[in-house]
Amino acid sequence: MLGRRLVQFLFRFLSVPRSNSSGKPGSVQALDLWEFYGGETSEAPKFQLRKADGRRLTGAEFFDVVKEAVAKEQGEEFVVPTAAFEALLSEYDAIMKEDSEYKDKYQRSLAETENVRHRGFKLVEEAKVFAIQSFCKDLLEVADVLDIAVDSVKPEQLKAADKTLSDLHQGIVMTRTVLLKTFAKHGLVPVNPMGEKFDPNVHEAVFQVPAGPDVKAKPGHIMHVIN
């Protein structure tokens, strides 16, 4: 498409001094470049718009290639009026600039599309995490109740208890184990801050215990965990 537009411009503006059938100098339309390049009557020559190193030809460089091709094909110099030559170069450079701008816009569109895809994926993942956090938070109370149920039965009571109580206790322990594994699968793991220094950014204080000889925890440290 780009080469055809250039040749159309050549066909409109250029003329070559030649001898007509009577032998007198005349002027014809640029050796009928439209047929010379892409018409039905002859095979089109191959014009390259880039050098071997990949750099794009300037308007003047490309015009030299056209002149060389015409001279080789017709065996005479390709003469162009100055105004037409300048108009051709201006048109060529404008087309090259337009081509570069379209390429830049295309690449920017690809990059923006990829960014939108990544942002959308991130938003979906964040929504999933938020939803599972809310669900797990509601189930934490269930885990706390199971902990209380397990801890309410002392080891010595289990030894003296009948099979029914022992089986019930074992079932509660297994239920708690499965629940904790499910939490861990979704990134929620239990922590035990007992004895750690109280951090208001992480911990929530329910009550304070007055310092005394019977208090084993250090001042400002956690001595009891509810959930």
C-alpha cells in the first residue's frame, strides 16, 4: 500500500524528457511509472524502503533508488522538474512520518491492552482474596469454639471417661484439624502471640491485668489470648 501510494504520486508529478516517434524531444509521463511499478503490462521491480542495516531510507535516498531503476530499465537519465522533486520528497517524508506514527500508536495500544489485562487480573485476584478473608473471619469463631471444646476435657478425664466421650472428643479434634488445614490452604494460619509485646497495629486489647507478684507476664506483654 505504501509503495503504491508513492508510485501514484510519481505518476502524477514526474516527467522525463525523451524523443518521440519523430525523433524530436518531447515529454512523457515518467515512463508510465504506474505500469512500470505495479501495472498489468510489466513485472514490478522490487523497491526496498530500508537499507541492509534496517535504517529507513530518506526521501532523497529513495528517489536515487528510483532514478537508478528507471535508468537501468530505460537506458537514459531520469530528469525531474525541481518543483516536482521537492513535492515528491515532501510527500514521501510525510508518508514515512505517518507510517511511524501509526506504528507507535499500535505499539502503545498493545502495551495499554496488556496493562489493562494485568490490572483486571490483579483486581479479580484481590476480590477473591477479600471474599475469602471475610468468609474465613466468620469461621474463626467456629475454630475458637472447637478449641474451647477440646481444651475443656483434661487428659486425665479422657483416661477415666467411657468410649462415647473419648470418641466425641476425638471427633472434635479431627474437625478442628480439618478446619485449620482449610484455613492454611487459603493463606490463613494460626498465630500464638502469648508472651509477646503488645502491638496495637496487630493486636486488639480486650482488658488489662494489674501488675502483681502473681502475674507471670511482663508489663506491656500479652498474657492471655481469646481469639
